[in-house]
Amino acid sequence: MTEPRVLTSVEQIGLAERLLRVFHAPRRTFEAIADGGSFPDWVAPVALVTLFWAAHNLAALPIVAPETPAAMQGWEQLTEEQRQTATQGLEVWRSHGWLSLPLVNSFSSLAIIGLVLLGICRWMLRADVSLRQTLAVKAYASLVAVPQWILLTPLVRAGDASASPLIFSPRSLLTDASSSLLSNFLGALNVFDLWQIGVVGIGLSVMTGQSARRTTGVILVMWLAWNAVGALAPTPPTPVP
């Protein structure tokens, strides 16, 4: 197996600068934590994503979860049973769902994807990396979701309750966005997910000492395969945060 590259002459940078460099110089961020970093490197980026996601949900609350359920779009077309379910869902969302969903989703994704990346590195890239390293890669790469939530917030506040990460995918260009195989697959090709894959590829390149082209290619193929399988389901896979 390939031994991880050891960096001996890299100037260390602070946490705040590592967070910012993910957007314009991700390799520099990962070189500074080539050993996997420490607890703040796994938690701080994900906490920041959770904060912006929750802020988006809170700002959009009056639009997507009005206090009067009858103000919801399509309320007239719902059956009585569907209205009761929708009302209960709105109550949960308004009380704690706007925060609990980002919190649980973001940190569970960190753990799951960190383990998946560890398996990919060891069994596909044949590199001896640690879980600390893959957790750091996933944590910092997740930061690219922050601009997504920033861009979505004014759209929803303007009254477009249906605005979601799907608008950043080719599916938004379809005149008929029905739940077809092609529509589901295109809906999963979120531009921010592609950006995140590029950052993950660079991170794994640093951790494994292999070329970014190879690491990014492997992650891209695995991601496309996952989305192809997910397209067979009635709804597309939920984008990675």
C-alpha cells in the first residue's frame, strides 16, 4: 500500500485561514493537516455548515412552514388525511425540525462519508490512511455547501417555497421535471456536490500522495454510480451537505 506523504516544510496556518482557503486554495488547507488534524478540524467546518443551513431554514420558515397550514401551496388539492399529516409536519418543522435536520444530517454524513472514504483509500487507492485523515477531508469539503444555502435563502424569501438544491442541477433546465429516470439522475448532479467532489479529490491527493486526477476520478466514478442507482428510486438521492 502507498504510504501517506509526509510534509516536513509546510508553514502551519490557523483554523480560520484553513476554513477560508477551502474555497480558493484547498490543497493548502489539507497540506496543513496532512496528519488528519485535530478535533476542531472535524467539528468546526461541519458546525459552520450546520449554522448556515439552519439559518436558511429559519429565514425560510414563514414561507415553507406558514403558521396557517391553509396558506401552503397546493393545500386545496390535499385530502383530509394528507392535511392532517402536513399540519403535523409543519408543527414539528416549526418547533425544532429547522435545526435538528441540519444538525443530525451534517454530522451523520461526516461519520458515514468519512468511513466510505477510508474504505476507498485503503481498498481502491491502496493507500494507508487513517480515519482522522478522511474525516478531516470530508469535514472541510462540506464547507462548499455554505454558498448553496446563502444563495437559496433570498430565493425562498422572495416567495419561491419550492426553491431547493435541485435548482443548482441540470434538472432545473427540464421543461418536464417529472419523476423519470433521467430527471432523477440529473437532479442529483448538483453543481455544489461536484465542487465538493473536487475538494475531496484534492484532499485525498494530499493524504495519499497520489495525483489529484486519480483521486478525484475515483470519487467521481463512485458518486456517479451511487446517483445512477439512486435514480432508479422514486426520488433522487439527497445532495451531500
